[in-house]
Amino acid sequence: MLRTALRNVLAHKARLIMTALAVMLGVAFVSGTLVFGDTVTSAFRGAATKSLKDVAVSVAAEYVPGSDAGEQKPGDDHRRTTVLDTRLADKISALDGVTSVRPTVGGNATLAGKDGRPVNADNSWQNLASNYAPGDDGTDARYPLQQGRGPASAGELALDAKTAEKAGYRLGDTVRFATDGPALTKKLVGVVGTDDPRVTAGGTLALFDTKTAQDLFLSPGQFDEIAVGAAAGTDENALTGKVRELLPKEGATASSGTELAAAQSEQIAENTKSLTKLLLVFAGIALFVGVFIIANTFTMLIAQRSREIALMRAVGASRRQVVRSVLIEAGLLGLIASAVGFALGLGIAAGLRPLLNAGGAGLPDGPLVIAPAALVWSLLVGVVVTVLAAWLPSRKAAKIAPVEALNSVEAPTPVRGMVVRNTIGALLTGAGVLVMFYVSTLDKGDEADLMIAMFGSFLTLTGMIVLAPLLSRPLVAVAGRVTTRLFGVSGKLAKENALRNPRRTAATASALMIGLTLITGLTVAGASADEAVKKETVQGLTADYKVTNSSYRGLDPKLTGKVSSLPGVASAAALASTGFDLRGEFGTLTGADPKRLGEVADLDFTSGSAADIGPGKVALADPVAKKAGLKTGDSFETALDFGDKKQRLTVVGTYAQNRVVGEALGSLDQVLPYAMGDKLDSILVKAEPGKAAGLEKELREALGNSPLLAVQNQEQLTKQQSGAINLMLNMMYGLLGMAVVIAVLGVINTLAMSVFERTREIGMLRAIGLDRKGVKSMVRLESVVISLFGAVLGIGTGIFLAWAGGSLTGAGLPTYETILPWARLGLFLLLALAIGVLAAIWPARRAARLNMLQSINAQ
């Protein structure tokens, strides 16, 4: 039987090649994900190891806002301060065994390129800034010089090589940048290299001398971290203990290099775990789709080899031996395809990092890591999936009676089996639909609700797969009427061929249905969320421009006056915000001048008026007031900015909630002292009639043209908010594309094997007058009918699941409503049509080239 299995694999190479491709692609996704996870983890650890090189002890600051630590500048009450200062660094340096002390100052600086445009402003958290701390040799080992020298005075800076190239700067150029305020300029004196993954993945790095960095980001003489180097043989733990004795009781922590490395390693593993899990989910989907192709292939092979199996039974082979033969054949196929898939997965792993980094993932460079566990799991998954998919066909083969098989090539599907299958399918689908109807009533959108929605979606999709043979008859019959009317005999034959074996048609279409269900569900949910975000972004906003700080550090309140005095500006309203709690519920209190706010925003008050807002008097959004049981005239106690000091506020009005002011609205004078850094969140600008078009440039110039400055009109605001959704959808399309490719292989495989199975039939059709063109048309139309059947089921199921699960998204987006993107849905139908046509090219050519007489005589 083992020799028989080997012979069958070699004898049916052409018929098994598509199945092998399905297994190969699924395993490639799995192996690529596993290798990618190991590679990224290793790269992060490598980068962390480099940063901890020669670090025996690290002293890190715990940031203290306010003026209670360190020297402050006049009027700079909220400047970031630390307890790490020069005196502490000198004390640590004097300890026995310490060979070096490297104080570090860190911050963020966004640069303007030589063309004046901000560099990487949308991801300002990646725009790093630090101090260049030269050692005894005059260089900083963290940042090896590539050109020029390190910055040594207040008017100088250095950039990493990628940033300098991206921004178009050369040595000697004047670089314009901003940290949290107006634009500054310094001379470029050096270009350095860096291994920081945030920079290598698209961020920027600017270096200043230590004193300048302290002036920009801290206070003179203060640091964010002190890295301590020790002589060889020094006990790290003992030295860490001595350093801890020098630290103040609060505001700083000391960790040994070993402890820091272990903590970073654990954090890296945790950070990469979620991404790996997400990719494995899509790998599982690809393999799940592949199961249908594998099962379909072996079912057809067994039907075609029924005489052979019957002869084996007649000469003494037991049922167990027949099952074992088929499973060995599947195992060998799975092993070979998995090995090739693993190799293909290495390419996927290598390509994932630059692909994700293009979206701002910030993954470090590093060599490809191929762990033995990844190889073992990839081979195991491929073989197990293939064997499990072939198990039912193998049992079917074992049940063939020798005499019955010798008299019939393929017995019809037992009626009782179809009744049982349809009953199970109806129960599963009904249960899934009921669960999804329940999900449509949920309004929390928490993890428990999400799990219920996933369970309901799984039941519904599984039920549709089981019911597919029953559904194929009416849907294919309808499609067949169209093909018959348009293409005559070829169209009618295509319909009859698709209806001949409903299970086979359903299994082929189900592979495509799964992919299109997921893609349609994502598309409908994404389009609905995108439209809701666009509505909510500008809901109640009548201003022409919104001015913000792209690094989220706020705007100086004095800028409001500059904006108001600009020619062409009709009105400007400043907004600030702080946190507050209302009877256990946390929210945002927005501060604004009510009169000016009314000129740039349209607030729909349901009770009271914005004019009544003032010190101690606020308005609440309707949902917030309703949940807290408050109405106009009531009062409540709260602590602004979540502090300890309580104050009583009176509700003077309620309004329909919108994104302009959030959960509550108070006066600017009341809120600003509690806002982060005493800064404004934004300035809303209303232009005079006909003056809005050219106002953006004037606003930028009036506000110092800082690279951090974001001046956006309503169209730009909505585009920015919906950008993340579109990026996610495109990424999901790419990941689900693998499942669709595997489904296409399934259609090709089924058609090719069906042509082989119907060799005599095709020969007879040719003999009675059907020409080669008609044969090609018949095969193509059969492929199109099957593909469209799968597309209709997939699109319909996807729309239902997206509608039912929309309530979970609506919990966070009040303006959410299900929207059907008809253009994209139509594109999916056209895609299914194209898949049907393309998948039939090879099988149709093969059918048309069959020799008429040889085909008639075929067994």
C-alpha cells in the first residue's frame, strides 16, 4: 500500500499540482509569520543590546512636572524637570569601579526640509532629539560620525545620515526645526549613523551639544538618564546598590545592565506577540480555504480511481489499507508542498518588515532568523491540514463496494447524506443569524461583545458553507438561464455540469466565498466607519481652518491674538481641554470663549444657552447629562485634571454631542490653568467671505512657520481622520489576498480535473457537432457560474455580518450607520467574473485539444 501511495503521487502530478500550490501558499504564510516574528524579536534585542553596550548601571528619571525640582527659567513653571543633575553624575563618577558616566538628554524635534515642508510631521514621536556627549576621544560612541564633527555650541547640530538625505541638507546648511514652539535655526556641522529602530524605520534624529539640549528639553544641569560604565570584573549588582544609595527618595530609579536587558527582552517579546498573532490569524484563514481545495481534489481523484480501488479491494486490500493509502498519499503531498512553502515563507518574512515600516511600524533592521521550531511547525501544520482534509475522502474510498465500483465510475450522492447535511447547515446558519441579530442590539463594544460577534460570524459562515450544495441549485439554475440565453448550447451544458455534483460545486465556490465574505465585511464596516468619522470630524464645525500642534504639545495662548489680527480672518476661537470625572465617569471638559465659539462652531443646545457659561458654570453633552442624571440648573462636584481639589460646577445647558467640544463645555479662563502645560489644544479660524483660499500660508507665517504647526481645512481634517481606516483596509486586503489566490487555484484545479473526468463526454460532444470554440465556452461558462455563485454567497454573507456587527462600532461612533459601497461591491462581482474567466483558460484549452476518437475510447 505504501508503494501504491507513492505511485499515485507520481502518477497524478498534474492533477495534484494545484492542491500542492494551495498547501504551499498556506504554509508559506505560516512559516513567513513565524520567521518574521523571530526575526523582529531578534532585531529588537540586537538594537537593545547595542544601546546597553558597556552599560553596567542605568539611572532613569521619573519626570516631575512643576517647579519643585531643578533650576527653572522665569515663566517656565511647567518645564519638564528631573532630579538627575550634574552633582549626582559627579557623585556616581566617584564610586569605585566606575569607568565612565554618560548623561543623556532626550526629546523630540521636527525638522523642515530644505524645501520648507515638515519632515515626518505625521509621526512626530519618531522625530528624536538628544545630546551629543563626546568621550575622551572627542566622539560619541552611540552616534558614529560619517561626516563633519559633533555639535559643540548653541548654534550647531548634527543629523543622522538618512534624515540629512531625506531633508536635502548638507554640511554647512542652516537647518530649521521646532521642539514645542516657534521655529529655530542651527548650522549643520555633522552627519552621524544610528541603530535606533525608530529612526531607521522612517524617523529623524537631531543632536545638540549637552547644554543646548538641556535648554531645549529640560533645565540647565539636568538629565533624563545617566548610563554608568564599569571596569571589567566589577559586580553589577553591588555597583547598582551603591548608586541607589546616592539617589533621592523619589524621582529616579537605578537598574543594573542585566536587569535592564531582561526587562527590555520581555517587553520586546510582548510587543511583537500581538502582531505575530494577527498575521497567524490570516495564515489560518488561508489554510482553511486550502482545506476545501484539498478535500475537493481527493474526492475527485477517488471518484476517478474508483475502478482501481475496487480492484485493490477485490484482490484483498482491506478498508483500513485503502484509507491508509489515501492518507499516506496526502501526507507525502503535504510534506513536499510544506517544504517548498517554508522556503517561500522566508521571502514573505523578508518582505514584511519593509512593507510594515512603510506604514510607520518602526521595526529595526536585522538578519533573517530561522529557528528550528518555525520549520517544524510549518511542516507539521502543512502535513496535518492536508491529511485531515483527505480523511473524509479516504473513508469514502474505503466504503466503495468492489462490484459496485466496477460497474460505475461515480455513484450519485446518497439522498440521506444530503438531507443530514442540509439539516445541520440550516441549524448552524439559523443559530449564527440569531446570535448576530442579538449582536445588533448591543451598544457597548467591549471585548465580551466582540467575542460574541466573532462566535456568531463563525457559526453563520460555517452554516453557509454546509448549506452551499443546497443553495447552489437555485442560484446556479438562475445563472444558467442567462448563460443559456446568451450562449446557447454551451451555456446550457455549463449549467448542467455545475449542477451535476452540487457538493463539488459548493466546495469549489466555498473557497472563494470565505475570502469574499471577509473582504466584503471589512469593506462595508470600513466604509461605514470612514463615513462616520468624516461626519463626526466636522460635525458642528463651521470654521474654515483648525490650527494645532502636530506633536500634541499644544499652542501658546498668545497666538490667538496674532491669528485674530490677520487680514482676512473674521473670527478665531481658542480651545483648551482638561480631564474631569462626573459621578465615576471620566470625560473631557473643553474651555472656550462662548461668544467666539459660536462664530466658528454650530452647537445645538437642547436646553440653556452657551451665553450662560462662565466661572463655575458649564454645559454638558446630552448623553453625558442623561447618564449622570443631571439637567439644567443642577450642580455636581468634580476635580479638574483628576486632581485632589474638588470644586462645584453648575449645569447651565445641554447640547447635542459633537467632536468640537466633547463631553462638557466651560469657559477658557476656567479650563486653561488645568490644561497640559497651560497650552491650547487648537485655534479655530473663520475666514471672511471669499478669503479662505489663500489664508493657510498667511496663518503659518504669522505663527512662526514652525514645522510642528498644522493648519488644516475641513477636507484635510477628514482625510487625516480617515487615513488610518484606509491604511488598515489596504493592509487587510493584502493579507486576505492570499486566501483569494488559493481560492482561484481551487477553481482551476476543479475544472482541470473535471475535464479529465469528462473526457469521454467531451469526445461525444465533439462527435455530435460541438466545435472546439463551443467546448472552450462550456468550460469557461462553468467556471464563471461557479465563481459568481461563490461571490454572491460571499458578498451577501459579508454584508449581513457587517450590518449586524455595526452596533459595536457605533458604540464609539454616534454617527455610524451601515453604508453599502456599491462601487466596491460591484468591483468584487467583476473580480469574481474575472477569476472565473482566468481560471478557465488552461482547463478550457486542454478540453478543446482533446482528440475526439481517443476521448470516446477513454475509460
